[in-house]
Amino acid sequence: MRVAMIGAGYVGLVSGACFADFGHDVCCVDKDPAKIEALNRGEIPIFEPGLAELVAKNVREGRLTFTTHLPEAVKSAEAVFIAVGTPSRRGDGHADLSYVYQAARDIAAAMDGYTVVVTKSTVPVGTGDEVERIIRETRPDADFAVVSNPEFLREGAAIADFKRPDRIVIGTEDQRGLSVMNDLYRPLYLNQSPLLAMSRRTAELTKYAANAFLATKITFINEIADLCEQVGANVQDVARGIGLDNRIGSKFLHAGPGYGGSCFPKDTLALIKTAQDYEAPIRIVETVAAVNSQRKRAMGRKVIAACGGSVRGKTIAVLGLTFKPNTDDMRDAPSIDVITALQDAGARVRAYDPEGMDAAMAIITDVHYARDAYDCARDADALVLVTEWDTFRALDLVRLKAAMASPVVVDLRNVYRPDEMRRHGYTYVSVGRT
């Protein structure tokens, strides 16, 4: 099938490359000429394991192309995906849908023949209705269907998630549109991936509900971790004890500094605003968002307490800057709030991340960026582990201690065992463990 992907960002590029790998003919469109020129040179603008190889393979085999010229890509496409950004709108927190609506206008002007327009971007309930209205208003003669097909990709594991999904959600009442979507995802039938057909509004809400529920699990275990510290319990044992209950499940029960990234912060906020608009407020999600926002800054105070109550004039080493491992994404990363809190308290900050330092430099100022973990720890009065990259899971504890001015480690991801750290002579502080 011929597919146009409007937007060559994270979702568009991963989805486009994976559809091409299924055998479809995919053209990714983006308004940024520099991005398209880089992609045509084989340069990938984001870090995602396996993506560079997947893109190169499908470009080489002629199934994946990149352009800034939307009309040409849309005119020949049977399915056109809208995969543009929907950031939080400045001022009120609602999802900014201006890019989605502009894409709808551009698509409408270029369509030729029956076309399925698919919203892949995460959009609030009712967005598909407005996209359909815009296209109908722009092109009253157009033959088309608007379908919701939300993405459920985890950064760092996006290709595996696309090719072996838990489920494929298709929101449409149009049978021709559903047939096209079935054909697009037919290569996944061998994997027996469940394809869930539902109404368009239900599909739009499903995406937000999924992210809000996962954010709630994270926030729940973080608050349990705080209680564990006060009563002398171990949050990891609590998580195992409840996670083995099939009704709860073990995933997203890892205590830490709070969630970040491109999805959970903005999607929980957008869901809250939508619910308020419809006079059906979601109090649980409102609390989740508030608690998570406060928690990230509180982790900075946790470091200060571990340093005796003051970090003024001290050097603090920070390992891990991105919001999670295996990505270079710094959006709403907990490290930003932790570092800002330390700087506000008078600390000098040295930091290292395997992939995220270029992105971090554009966001966090007055930080010395190190060559590796041991260079980061050099002469530090304390070390903070913020993001659990694999390279930080087996550090040479003898070498690390020798590099530091004071052997204080604050492990915000519970990577190390307290007894092991004590045996090596560290003052060790973790999350939800005494």
C-alpha cells in the first residue's frame, strides 16, 4: 500500500520505517528542510535503538522516502497519517492542535481519490470530528474517512512495540476505512496482535486513559516509597508483593524520581483539561500530576539532606540526564528539576549521560558536562544516579570511591544494593529503602 506520514518526528519516523519494513511504500513528509536533508543523507535526528539501521535498509530497498513536498506524497497515498506534535498549549495546558488542523487542511487540498486520513498523534476526544469537518469544508467533493489509530510506543523500545504490539486500536465507523487499516496491519496477523475496532472518540480516549493509568501506577509506588522510608519498610519488596497479583501486575511499580518524557506529563494534563471541560473532573489524575510535579524537585532536597543539609559550594555529580534510558529525550526529565534544585542551593553540578548531553545543554545551563561516569565523579562531594542506563548498573565501586572527594551516593533508581554500598564504605541513600 502507499502511505504518507505527515511529520517525521519520533512517532512519524518510527511508524513510517516500520510500515515500510512491512512492505508498504511510505513517504515521510516534514516542513523542516534541514531534517529532511539530514534524513536523505542517512542521519537520524533522534536516538532510538535499531532505528538508523531500519531506516537505512528501507531507503536502500526503495520503500521509504523523505520530502518536504506534501501534495506529491498525499496525492498518491491510500492512507495519510497525521503524526505531528501536540504539545501542551502555553497558558492553559490544553493540547495544542494547531499542527494537526493545519495538516488536515494541507491533506484536504492534496487528496486525490478515496483516502483514509489517520490521526496517529495523541489528540483529545473530538479531534477526529474537527479534522473531518476541516477536510469537508476545504474539499466538499472529497471521498475520505478519518480514523483514529493512537500510538503506544515506548521510547527505547519503539520498534519492538510497533512490530509486536499488545494491541492495535482502530477508531472508525467507516467500513471502507476499517478495511484499509486491516490491510495496513495485515503483516502483524501472524503475531496474533489483537486489532480492536471501536468508535473514533473511544479510540482517542483510550490513548489518554492508558497513559494516565500508567502515570498513576508510577505515582502510587512513589508515594508508597515515601511511606516505606518513614516506617522502615522496603518498597522493592512491597512492589514485588503486590505486582505478583495478576490484577495489579509488576510493570511500572519501580520507585524513583517521578515520570517525565514527551507523553505522560502533557497527556495527563490534556486529559485533566478535557475532563474539566466536560464537567467530569478526574480527581485521581489531577492528584497524580500534582504529586509528580512536586516529587522531582523533592529529589533535589533528598540529595541536599544526604549531604548534611547543605550543598553550598559543593560539587555534585549527576549520572543520567534523559527521562529514561535508551533515548536522548530530555522533555520533562526529572534531572532538570533535580539539577535546578541543587543549583538554587548553591551547588556546582557536573553531569554525564551516554546520549542526552547535546539535548541537555540546550536546557540546563551552568553545568560541567563530563566525558564518562568516572570523570563526572572526580572530586565530587556526592553522586546522584538519576537515569538507570545500563552503563551505570555495574560501576567499579572502588574506582568510583577513589575519584570522589566524599563517598556519598544518592541512588534515585535503586540500582545498587544497600549492603554492598555500605561494604564499600559509601554513605548510601536510595528511594523507599532504609
